Amino acid sequence: MGKKKSEQSAEPEAVGSEAVGELRPQSDPFADCTQLSDPRALRAYAHPTRMELVGLLRREGPLTATRAAELTGESVASCSYHLRMLAKYDLVEKAEGGRGREKPWRATAQFTGWPEYSDDPDVFEASTALNVALAENYFAKMMHALEQRAALPRAWQQAEQYGDASLYLTADELTELGARVTELLSPYAGRLQDPESRPTDARLVSFLRVAFVRHVEARGGSASRTEGGDPGGAGPATGGGAATAGSSSAHDSSVTAGPPPAKGEAS
């Protein structure tokens, strides 16, 4: 089993009102992570409603199935079913208070991790299916953000980032780059669970981290090859937003010199 991708978060420090927005170093801000390795758990999690529910509980929870239905647009019966399936694999659990369908649920951790590589073909196939589901989740949320972009203030439109960069890297260099991006993100991780630490003008932002080896389909046929050069590739985007290149876990959610967070799992 190789390195694992994760979407994790930290237990925030107590922050006084005078320190709102202050960035504080954290020893391991992405350590609160549930690791999935059972193919059945990986396949169970690869469902858009379940990923949305887990993300919702991480941000807004604990929540009852009734409240989750109101926030997701799903039926109460559907939310109850999916929450029970998530509980089966220790991704959510019952919280104190309430009764029956009105009993609240909470997430067991702030991030979810799974193998980036496995010699077990069942694990590898299930992990790949989960990665595909996560990529589709990213795409849907990004398209929704683009549709709503005109309503954002100019400062936010200029701050958003849509771009890419083609880089020649070794596997070790890409791993190191991911660790450096993780280090940059770490000071902000505690704000997810500590509303008092957020600046008054802060908004929830999805920071996607995606890096992959380029495979280009041959022009004269269907054979695929690993790209050696990219004369026609897009360079960094220009304009209001900055171009980015990085590595992911999830998400995300998607993150030490260890695994980065998988973005997008928190909906």
C-alpha cells in the first residue's frame, strides 16, 4: 500500500475575539482523518449524496436527517438511508440528543483518506471509482461557482483562480511540491471548525489540488502516450485570477510531508 490521500482537519485552539483572523501554526492540522481501505467502504462512499452529507455534517453538524434533507434537497427517507450507510463504515455516528429520525448525526472526522496505490486489485479499483466520483463532484461545484461568479464582488472575482501549469517534475519533486502546498494551507485549517477565528469578510472557499501525469492520445490513432512535450499546452491563466499547480487528496478534501487533503468532499 502506498501513500494515502486524505481530507483532514485540526482541533482548533481557543481563539479570543481580539485574535479573529490571526493565523497560528498548528502541529498537525490535518490529522483528524478517517482512513478507508475496505473496498466495500470505498464503493459506499463513492456516492454524491453521501459525500455531500459528510461534508455538510463537517461544516454544519450535528444535524438530524430532517435538517439534512432541508439543506440538501433530498427526502428525509433518503438522508436517513445514506446516513445509516455512512455510519456502517464509521464516517458518521449518532450524536447526543433527539430521538428516532430527529436524533442528530455528526461526522467522525474532518477528512477522509484512502489509498493512492494498492497491490490489491479490488482496493485499487474501488479507490479509482471513488476518485472518479470525487472529480465529478469537483466539476459540478466548479461549474456552479462559474455560473454564480457574476454576483461576486470584484475583489472576489479577481481572487478566484482558474488556470493550470505544465511542469516537468520527478515523482519525488511532485511529492515535495504537495507537501509545500500543504504547509501553506495548514494555518487556515482551524477556521473550518472554529467560526470565532474567521475574519468577518471570510467566505467558504474550495481550494482544489490536482496534479497528474499527462497522457496524450496520438493524433494518428487511438494509442495513448505519456506526454514528453507540450508545445500546444495551455500556460498559466492570465487575468484576475492566478494560475495554480499543486497536488490533491480528499475533495477535498485531498494534507506534512504526508498525504494532502482531498478537496471537494466537504460540500
